[in-house]
Amino acid sequence: MTDRTTSTDRSAVFVQTMTERITSVTRTLAASVQAEPRSLQAMEAQIVRVLHDLGNALLTALVPLAASVRPAPTVDCPCGQVAQ
């Protein structure tokens, strides 16, 4: 059984962290584009790199959310008994 309060808190932290990161990435990209002229190909390559890094960060942060907050107090054993 998961602890819903802790799970909700972890979700809120995840959303806040990723929102801040996406805001930062967006600001950085906007500043970069305005700083010097670039070809469309160069902008696309930069955005693909940034989105790849962002995707890795999202996945890394999501994996712990998918795991139970607390392990199950008992586990069924193949032999039919229950382990604690």
C-alpha cells in the first residue's frame, strides 16, 4: 500500500522542479536565438539537444514516482507461505 500523502508530495515536487527547468530552458533558448543570428538548421540542432536532455531529466525524475513509497509489508512466497 502506498502512502498517498507522500506520493502526492513527491508528485508536487516533481511538477515544480520540471516546471522550473522548462522555464529555464525556454529562457536560455530565447536568449540564445536573440544573441546572434543562426540558421534554422543550427536552431533545430540546439533544440533537439536540449529536448533530449530534458527528456532524460523527465524520465529520471519519473522513475522514482512509479515506485511504491513503502514496500509491501508482506510478500507471497512461491511455496504458498507469506514472508514479512
